[in-house]
Amino acid sequence: MLIVGNHSGGTLIADTFVFGQHFYDRLGPERRFHRLAHDLVFKVSGLRALVERYGTVPASPANMTCALRRNAALLV
């Protein structure tokens, strides 16, 4: 499942966390779910550890392909 979002918060990504919660509420925690994020997110001290806890990975064609091959839902 490929989910394409249009968050309007600029660098504030609260909508991705709200969507993630709704996703798990509807499909359950056993359903794999990953988010792609800009490389900058992984360079900010402390932010990387936070987003990785929730299945966020750096945005790249390789990470997208890997997630989809694992039958994970993927939020772009």
C-alpha cells in the first residue's frame, strides 16, 4: 500500500503522526507501516531516534522498494 500525503505544516509534521495513529487504530499494530522522510530529519540531533521508533526511514527509491516488498504500508 502506497499512501501519498500532502502535509501543509512545512517542517512541522504533526499530520504524519496523527495519520499513523489512525492507521494503527484501523488496521492494528501488526500491520507494517513506514514513513519516508527527508534526509535532513535524520541529521537533527535527537530527531532521528524519535522518528525511527515509529518506522520512519530516509526517503529513497531503495527504501521505498524494500518497504513495499515487505508488504508494508508506506507513507510518502
